Amino acid sequence: MGKAAPSCATGAEQPRRRAPRRPSLPALGLLTALGLLLGSGDCQLQIPCRIQKCTTDFVSLTSHLNSAFEGFDLEFCKALRAYSACTYRNSKVCRGNLVYHSAVLGISDLMSQRNCSKDGPTSSTNPEVTHDPCNYSGHTEAREHQEGEETLLPTYLFCGLFGDPHLRTFKDHFQTCKVEGAWPLIDNNYLSVQVTNVPVVPGSSATATNKITIIFKSYEDCTDQKVYQAVTDDLPAAFVDGTTSGGDGNTKSLQIVEKVSGEYIEMHAEYIGTTVYIRQLGHYLTLAIRMPQELVMAYEESQDLQLCVNGCPSSERIDDSGHLKLPVMGQWLPQGGAAHAQSVYTLETAITKCHEKILVKDIYFHSCVFDLLTTGDANFTAAAHSALQDVEALHPREEHWHIFPSSGGGGVGKGRKFFVGVGLVYLMLRVFL
């Protein structure tokens, strides 16, 4: 889990460094280098590296410029800054791409040669297209119109946490973890989400979430920093400062909507295209979030401990990287081993109870069965059911809603056969870990 995107080794040559003997040489030198860049091979990335788009835009911005004309330096520097900004936006997903690193070096050389400042106005490939900076969907529509190409992967990603706790990462990996105490789910340049988990049953590794803290970081004129905090039996419909929205009174680019008093709230952050659902079911909290993938990836290397992005650390995982060694039932059942669970459910009654709410026997169904056997608390049935409903409401791809257990570890899709008896052996064994 949490594997880095594969790198691309293209073998592209480095742009040649030329002394600016005449005004036209830097531009000609870069265009020569760009021909090498555009001719390099493509590579399949989990999240696409769009360095070629950055390069193509730069060519279109500078191909008509004439170094003999007044204002050449100003326009060329504006185009370079736009090129630099584009490479910065792709820095994380293009980290192992040689074409990307060649472009970065070439930009640095040219900015030095032309005495371009790093700060200042930038060129636009389509200046007549405008967007509301506090409306992410409008911004992306304008950008897609400028770029003239379709996004290769889903724009939005989903993460959810519920029950014991069961974690569904942005990569659609499903894990069951211990993670007692405070842990970061998300920590990027726009949003931080931290959960606190406490033991559910004495003698078991099972924990559940009793506190959620969310920080919406200040963003341009769209919102000041807003902090939200929920704890068991206190699910407020307001931020800690008493307000229910961010931004000015007209736009409300960030707002909280109370759906069921004390039980269910939604947060809508239009300026970053993000939606958050928080519920209280019984004594514990659940969380579901949808966020644009480019914003999910906007974080520094020091912020890599994010459960929604990279999953739980291996030391906190109950399963072994998704591969489950399932011995024959009875070999792992110690004398009196179930005493600490204090469950009123048998395997048969737990299956029946969960099937009342969850008809598809996917990982949410099996998580429900496990939680009932572990805790005996019927509220965990509602938690699993609500978690699946949140997936159906927020996950962008219907074919990925259901995850079915498999020996390969956390597959996504429809129609996978799963032998219930074997899967439930794992759930039974998990009680005694």
C-alpha cells in the first residue's frame, strides 16, 4: 500500500546551455531542446505527468515573439514564469521523469540568461477564459477548455473511515488497522484531517474514532482558516469560532450543512472542490471525503504520513499487506479466547444482522460481521451501512464502489466470487489478535 507512482526513464537529453550572445539565441536554443523533449517517449503513470502539455503551451506562447521587437523580454519572461508554474504543479507526479527534470533545468538557465524574476505576471494560453477562484469546478472547466484535452484519470478521489476502524484509502485500498490515538488522515496544502481512536473492547486491538479535527487552510479571498472539531456526543453544525461558513456573505465558498441534528453533518468547500461527511453512530464517529486528486497530491515529502494517501503503517496493520494466511478454523481458537469480546452475536446471527442492511457481500458486509463479533454493538452495523452509502454518494466511479476480499489483497470491481466461509474465518481470527 502507498507505493509511489512508477518513474519514467526516457533518456531525453539535457537542454544545451548557451550564452546569450544575441537576443534570439535563448529562444532558439530552448526551441531546439523542446524538439528533443516532445520527441521523447511516453510512460504510463498512475497519476499522469503533464510536462509535455507545459512544454507545448510554452511553445505556443513564444513562437510568435520576435527578439528585435520592443517588449520581447517582458513577454518572454511572462511565458517562462508560466512554464515554471506549470512544471511546479506537476513536480510530484513527474518526480521520476527525465523529460520533466530537463525542462526544469532549461527554464532555470533561460530565466538566468534573460534576467527574468521568479515573481511577476505570467502568460495565459487562453486569456479570454476567466474563472472564479472560489469555485473549483468552474476553474477546472476553464482550464480544460484552455488545455483542449481530456483528463485521463478520475478527477476526484474518495477516502473513508468507519468502524473498527476500517480505512478505504484514496487508492481504493481497504485496510483494517489499530491506529490507537491521534493520526492524520489528510495533510496537504489545502486541508488537514486528524482522527483520534480509542479502544472499543478491553483485551482486543479493536479501536474506533471518537474525535475528528479538520482544518480548512486559508485560501486567497475565498476563506480564512477554519477549524472544525467533533467528539462523541458533540457533532456541531459550526466551526470552533461559531461560524457556519467561510468567504464573504454572497459566495459562501465553504459551509457546513446539518442533515440530522447531532448525528450527521456535511461540509462543502467549493473553492477546493471538496465534500466531507461526518456521522455519529452509537458512541463513535465516521468520516467520508471526496477531494480532487491534484489537491490530494499537493503536499511536501515531510507530510507523507497520511492514512488516506498511503494507508496505515505496517506496524499498525492487522492484515499483511492485504495477503491473509487463513488456517483451518479451530486451530486459532484459544480456550476462553472469545471472553473479552463480550459479544451477544454468534457468527450466524451476525451474518443475518448485517445482511438486513447490506445486501452485497462485499468488504463492507464482512467488516460489519467482524465488528459485531468483536463488540456486540449493533451500531457498527449502521456504521458499515452508512459508510457504503457515503461511497455511493461521493465516489466518482460506480464500478469501484464495491470492494471484494481476495487472496491478492483488496481488489476492486464487480462480480468477483468470494467464499463466505473462508472470509469469515479471517473475521473470527481477527477478534483474537
